[in-house]
Amino acid sequence: MTSIAISDTKANRLFWLGRYAERVYLSLHFLRRYFDMYLDGNPVDFATYAKNLGPDVKENMSFKEFSNIYMFDKSNPSSIMSCLNGANDNAILLREVIKSESLSYIQMSICYLERMAVKNFAEDSIPSMQLITDNLLAFFGSIEERLFDDKALAFVRYGRFIESLDMHMRFDYRYSVVREVFNSLLRWTEIEQSVFDDYSLKRFDLMLDMERYEINDSLYKKEMLEIVNRMVVI
């Protein structure tokens, strides 16, 4: 792979392209997880899901209300639609870097979600969202295949790793998952060390202790999330 200088503006767009795309990918994963609970006869705790992402919502809400807020609402920065649009906005400005073929997977996902928004979307429609997940996996693969500059690819990956750490911690995934993502991030830091806050990396590494993490203390979790979002400075 080759490596060329990248402007701060382009680096920021690559980073946020990675974050937004990863947020959509993981949001769909968590949504299917909640839907599986529903199929097993468990009540779906939409309030907890909302608390993890914001904004808070009422305790008892229908799936229709939930889907309107967290899937289709363009004014909610945590919705799948908003994050897809965020990824698309950055991808369009990076078209000469990531190429139109890669961009098309994001745009196809937006078109599909817009069609879903005007239909009578219900719980049993969740499996159909797998198409967007498949598009995102194709997008990530296309990026890896077509992005020949290692720095450009690294910035996309930085965004994905940071978002993955953030989302998995918000949804209380086990320690081993968070540690694996963080270790993967560390293996890529050497490509562009200048964008990392060394103190935050070391602080997170020190605080990511299995016993402490598994206690699920809210103050500890809040501090860890704040550190994650200070790791990369572009």
C-alpha cells in the first residue's frame, strides 16, 4: 500500500464516514437483538435502548413509535436514517478517494430505508433490514479493496473502532468484546500516531479492567465513554 499526506479536512471526513457507517451497522445488530428478545416472548425495553443512544423516551411506547424515532427520524442524530445520511454526506465529499462504486452501497441503503419509512413498518419487518447490513458489509469490503492509501484506510478504521468501542460499551457488551476492539485499534495507531491522544489511550487501557468493567458501574462507564471520544483528535 502507498501512503500520502492527507489534509485535516479529508482525515476528518474519512474518520466520520467510518463512525457513521459503523453506527448504522451496529444499530441494526442491536435492533435485531432486541427483536429476538421480542420473538422469545420478552417485552422489548425500548426505554433502555433509547437511554443508551438518546434522547430518552417514555417507558411504554409502541414499536411504531420507536421505529419512527430510531429508524426513520432525520432530526434524531441517533436514528439509522440520520447516520446513513451522515455517512453519505462524507462519502460524497470523498468520492475521488473512495470511488462511486463504494458510495453506491450507502446510497442504495438510504433508498431502501426511505421506502421502508412510507410502508406500514412493523416488528416482522426487522429481518428485511438485513439488506442494509449486507450493503454495509459490501461497502466495508469495497473500501478495503479500493482504498490503496494506507493512511486513508486507517482513518476510516479509526472511526469504525472508536464507534465500536462507544456502542458496545453503551449496550453493556462483555469485557472480552471491548478489549478485542481496543486491541485492534492499538494495532493500527502506528500508521498515523499524530491524531491520537496518548494520555487517553493509556488511561483507557489502564482502566479497562475485567473485574471493574463487569460491575457495570454507571460512573465508571460514563468516564470510559468520555475517554473513548477523546482518543482521536483531528
